[in-house]
Amino acid sequence: MKLVRYGKTGAEKPGLMDGETLRDLSDHVDDITGATLDDATLARLAAIDPASLPKVAGSPRIGPCVGNIGKFLCIGLNYSDHAAETGAAIPEHPILFFKANSAIVGPNDNVMMPRGSTHTDWEVELGVVIGKAAKYVSKEDALDYVAGYCIVNDVSERHFQTQLTGQWTKGKSPDTFGPTGPWLVTKDEVPDPQALAMSCDVNGKRMQTGTTNTMIFTVAEIIEHLSHLFTLHPGDVISTGTPPGVGMGMKPPTYLKVGDVMELDIEGLGHQRQEVGEDA
């Protein structure tokens, strides 16, 4: 299934993609959140004949594919080819940072550069959505705890991230720096999360081309590692790192400007498009 949330910010409704047709799920669930991502609820939704659901008229805004996200967890330097382009050593353990939940926006909402930003960068990433509580799980069992997958643009302000003294969170958390979606693709439609092509274009020029098979730590290894540090709860989102081609790694470095357009794709997970604006 491809589960989606649509409508005005803060008032999104649950939906389901029936091919190219958006259908309303409001009669079956209140929202797509951690509370509705358990195996039993997903099985109940999967059993519904999509043709029996009302079509959604027009072209409504698409919101983040998960509502009320608990933890927004991010893994840094998790692609061997991206680590190489930044000159960083291969990490011994997954590098973890948090992105503020206030950064989360829909997949096609504008990304607003914060005041004083001169180093805002793009990062296409595979997002993993947890479906049931995971604590001390093994990598062999880890994917059983996944509800599904989505695209995340881990937008990053590199000066804030590296020069403002402290953790990476500073450069990862400005408002709008977490476009998520367009839809949550349930795990039954993604048989191997380590075999997905991914790309990011800026102003129509291909910047990032990669595949999840170059991850240093697989999705299963990441879940194992994190679940031994704290409990992962339903509705938590893990953004698993980015392939090469970010602006910081270019020679000379190249960063976003107001008016630029980012377009992101991951195989089977849909498409994002954001225009860059300037925060008031």
C-alpha cells in the first residue's frame, strides 16, 4: 500500500493511492500515525477494495506521510561514497543526530532558508518508519519492526551544522528542513530496502545519483544499533543517510539559493519537489 496524508497543514486526512488516484481513508482510520501502523491495522487497510473508497477531488496538498512523528532520527555519513566525497573516515558505529520535529513538512512544501543562511544543502535519503516498539532487537529480526518506507530530504545548513559549536542538530533543524513523503510505502512493497535507486536534481541538473546498496550500515543494522540505545516507538522515523553529490562535496562547494528547485526520487517510493524560499 501507499498511504498518504492530504489537506491543509495541521488538518491532514488519511488517504491511499489507488494507482494514480488518491482515495480517502477517513471512514477507516483517523490518521496515518504510529497508532495506526501496527500489523493488524495495516492488514485491515490492505483488505479494503480501493475502488470502494471515495475519490479525492482536485489536487490537494500532500502532507508528511506520517502524522505525530515521535522521534525524527538521522544517520550521518552512512554511504561509503558520500563519506569519501567529504573526506570523512568510515564510522565504526552509526552516527546519530536528531532533527527537530518542527522541521517536518510535506514533500512538495517550500523549503525556507533561515536568516543568515549561505550554506543550505540537499540530501536525498531513505526514510524508515517504525511500526511496533523495538527494544534490543537483532538485525535478523529488525525489519519485522518496520511499517514502511518513504523519501526524506535531510536539508542541511552546513555552516550552522559545523561552525556554530555543538551538535549537527543545529544545521539540520531549521523550519521546513524535513520534507517527508509523498507516501508511506508499506514494507510488503519493498522486499529489499538495500536495493533502491535514488536521485536528487537541483534546477533540473542531476546532483545525486546513488543506491541504498552502498550504505555502510544497513537498515537492519541501524535498527539493531538504535534499539540497543533506546526504544524505537511506532511512528518514529529514521532517515538513513545520503549518497554522494551534495553541495558541500563539490569543488567549489555549491549551495542552494532562493528560487532553486529540488526534485528527489527513490525507486518505488515516489517523488518530491520543493522550491527554495527565504524565511521571514
